[in-house]
Amino acid sequence: MSLAPTFARTKLSFILLYLPDDHTGGTRPDKARPAANVADNDLALGRVVDAVSHSPFWEDTAILVLEDDAQNGADHVE
């Protein structure tokens, strides 16, 4: 699925995007493996960056990525 047509139509001043696969079900057999959850979010973020970078708004767009809910310490940016 391409997000590029969405970005090509309208420029918004702020978008907060939540990628929900940041928590895992551990190694329970009925849940996706932790690596799969992380890979889902990596793919989704890559698709967002690809869509924005191929839009007319790329030159004046900032994408900030935060890891939320660190569980055992302060949140941080990687």
C-alpha cells in the first residue's frame, strides 16, 4: 500500500502517528515473536518515511521518532 497519494494532496502542520506493535507477547505460542513485532514497526516507519520523502513536502518536513514506554527508565531517542 502506498501512502504517497495521501501526502500529495494535503500538507498538515502536525501529525502524531502511533505504531502499536511496540509491545510483544513474549514467547507465548499464541503471539507473534518479539522480533516480528519490532519488524512490523520498522516496516511501517520505513513506509511512512518513503511516502513523505517522495512527496512535494519533503524539503520542509521533519520526522521525529520517539521510543515510548521504556518500562524501566526514561524514554529516549535512538
